Amino acid sequence: MTKKISKSEHSKMQNPIIQFFKYIFLSLKILGIVAGGHGGTRK
């Protein structure tokens, strides 16, 4: 995953706990979109 990182994002990345929760949050969000919106395209 490559995307631009702002200064606030970079400072958050210094904290592994925040990074960990952010990763889980994004994963759940993506899973929710895939399962809910595009359930037929990918299983």
C-alpha cells in the first residue's frame, strides 16, 4: 500500500499501537466494503 503520508500521519506512525489499530480498522473497513458492497465479486 503506497500513499502519501502527511506530517500528522507520520507522527502517528511512530506509535506502533496506533499503527496496529489503524491497520485493523482499515482492514475491517475494507472487508466491510467487499462483503457488503461487492459480495459477488470476491469471496
